[in-house]
Amino acid sequence: ARLRPFVCVGLAYFLVGVIVPSVWLHLRGEKGEWTATGIIWSVAGGALGAIGALGIILAFTFGGRPIYVMPLVFGGAPVVNAFLTIYLAGKMREISPWFLAGLIMVTLGAVTVLVTAPHAAASNAPVAEGLWSWVWRLAAIALAIGSWGSYGPVLHKGQAAMYHSRLRSLICVGAAYFIIAVIVPYFFLGEMGEASSYLRLGTFWALLAGAFGAIGALGIILAFNFGGRPVYVMPLVFGGAPVINVLTTLA
């Protein structure tokens, strides 16, 4: 199944990223306020996150294997993030060799951890081959890199535009995920179908994955709220996530 786990992720984002913070915001309130600019940037950030996840799914669909898809994504996303953040801040001329060296180290670290990790036996499922399969595979990987690399800076601008509101930004992210990961795939499942079905265990794991994603988005928002900047928050996240990924997989 490809689309059904994606739908479950979107549902989990809707629960953790929309329902819960909306209730909290209604009962307890929070500093900041809704602004059109903040909503646009925050929704765009959530859309980039969802599109990046879709890019990963498409890369696997076109025959990509996690052993090189994920290192490319985790290695490339910090580069896109760093340069987009610097560009938006108008600091391109202030890039130092030490910054580039650190960025290269984070990228190489992510790639090394994922490539050298023990992996399960290869699946016997058929793998799409051919020139066009490679083209679409690389395009899907590039989509994930560009989307996840842009996620942090765009979300940061949305939060800042709503006067550093945490919950409002998270609600916008959850709403974007719900539209892209639930409504759109549900239409395709109804029109085109898929050779899969919802089972309790698979649904549980997919919902859990979505919940972790939403909690991770909240963690990034909190880091920004406490003064963190995307130029170093996101490289640390993309550098540390592969470590957790590998240890969890091995466990």
C-alpha cells in the first residue's frame, strides 16, 4: 500500500496538529494572533512537508530503495535549507568557509550513517527499471529534497508573521497535511483504487508515524519560538534524524 499509509499520516497530523492545538488555543489561549501572511507561510510550510513525504513514496514507487533514497534526501535537504535561509535573510555574501565545512560534515554524516547501517533482506517485489523509471525516481527524490529543505525557513516565516505563535502555526501545518495527505489521496483511491486494504496493525503503525511527524513539527516550531534559527536548527535535525532512524530500525 502506498496511498493508505499516507492517508493515515494525514489523519494523525489532523488530530495532533489541528484538533488538539485548536482545543488548547480555545481553552487556554496563547500569545500572537492570526494574520493572513502568517497563515499563508505556515500552510505553505505544511504543504512542503506533505509534498516531501509524497516525494519519498513516489521514489519508492518508481523502484528507489531506502538504502540510497533516504541518504540522498537527508543529505540534500540541509543544503537547500541552509542556502534558502541565508538567501531569505540577505546574507549570501557573509557565508564563511567554516559554515560550508560544517554543512558538508552534517551532510556526509547523514549519508554515512544511513548507507552503512545494516538493512533487511531485499524485497522480492518487482522493481521498475528503464530510463524513464530512473528519471521519475530522481525527480521524486529531488522533489523530497527541495520540499523538506524549504520546510524550515518557510515555517519560520509563518510563525514570525503570527507574532511567534506556536499553536497557530502548528494548526496551519496540520490543515495543509490533511488536504494533501487525506483529501487528495482519498480521491485517487476512490477513482483509481489500489491493491491494498486498511488493516488494524498497518493502520496503527501509519497513524503512529503521522503522530511522530506532527510532534516533530511541533518540536521545530518550539525551537524557533525559543530563539532558534533555521540555519542551524534544521541541519541539526537532519543530522540527528538519521541516527534515530537507524537505531529505531535496528531495534
